[in-house]
Amino acid sequence: MCLQMQAAMAQTNVMTKQQTKDIIQWDIKAWSKALAFWENNIDWSKVKNGLELGGRQGGLSLWLALNGKTTVCSDLKDVKSTAEPLHLRYNVTSLVKYEDIDATNIPYENYFDLIVFKSIIGGIGRNDNYEIQQKVFNQIYKALKPGGKLLFAENLVASAFHQQLRKRFVNWGSAWRYVSLNEMNEFLQDFSTVNIQTSGVLGAFGRSEGQRNFLASIDELLLNQVCPNSWKYIAYGIAEK
């Protein structure tokens, strides 16, 4: 199938539940709010290429490719071995290039229309390294074309209760540097426009995907509306260079 036909089909198809699952991969109901927000706020006709940082299984690269966009799927190392199987399943490998890229040293300048990541900043800033987290956003800014957009979804530090449970039950909970909403605004201060949304209170406490889905439903129905942003564990949005 030619790339033009793939792009046309992507524009007319509604994302299926399986596609959403394969793109988001975990805590799907909570984090898929970011995907819906991006879909509603991106003019795909102005996008030719994209970069996924911290790709792992390549979910967000799959999303870009399903929309007919040439995509670099990247992670620190061996990303092709972990991400290509998913892309093969959807027959989009002709649109995807695999590269080992350190998000703190992106080897591109004024090149991408879109850069997208999900839940990488906390791990990069492990052991309380704020400066290296800021460096990621500086590198993203450099790699985007003028007018290019960063699509981000990241774990927030959230409430004291979230913080304590992470330290007790999450293997990396003490080492990761979860960011605050104020810090996200600081990281993005060089961008011309920034739109940050927040979501998720109970969803993070689920021990299985089924539990997370149930708790995220409660968040969606009630807690996202009544709880302060400082209690929420997901920040997502769009920043334009």
C-alpha cells in the first residue's frame, strides 16, 4: 500500500480499542486522555515527520505511523528489537526508522514537525537531577522545526499519598525524580505556546490493568473535576516552538 493511501486511511479511521491499547500500553484509560487531546489539537496536514523519545515498545511511533507520518522511533539502545514487532503487526515499518538516541543529546536541529514522549522525564532525572531534565526539553526545542510541536505526557509528583506509596511499592519510586506542575512550566518556558492538562488520582493505585481501568473510571466521572491539580499524577499537553 502506498504511503498516500495509508495517510488517507489514517485520517478517516477512528482509533480502535486495540490500537489505543498498543499505543498507550499501560494504565491505558488514564493515559489515553493525552492521546485524545493530541488527536483533537493536531493539524495532521502540517505534519510530515515525527520523533518518539523513550520508545521502548514503540507505541507512540505506531500512532504517528498510523497517521501516515515518517517516524523516528528512538530509545537509549536496542529500540528496534523491542519496537519493531509491534510495527510489523500493523504493517507500518516502511514509515519507521529506528535509532539509538539519548534524549539529553538529540542529534537533530530544526528537523521534526512533532516530537512525542510518554513518561520518560522522571527516570531521566533519577537521583534528583533537575538539570538533566531541563536539558531534555532544551534538546527537544533544538530538534523541532520553527512551529514544530512537542506532545508530552509525564508522571507528576502528585499528592503526599502518591509519593509514599511509590516509595513503598514501586521498585524505582525512590530513585525517580517525579516533576511538579510548576516544574513542567519551567521546563517549557522557551516554547512560544504551552497547553498543559492534568488527570488521574486513583488510577495509579491499581495493581492490575483491570483495577487501573476501574479506578480511572472513577477519576473520569468525579475526581478529575473536584480534586486539585496537585493531587493528579499525569500532566499532558502540547508545546509549540
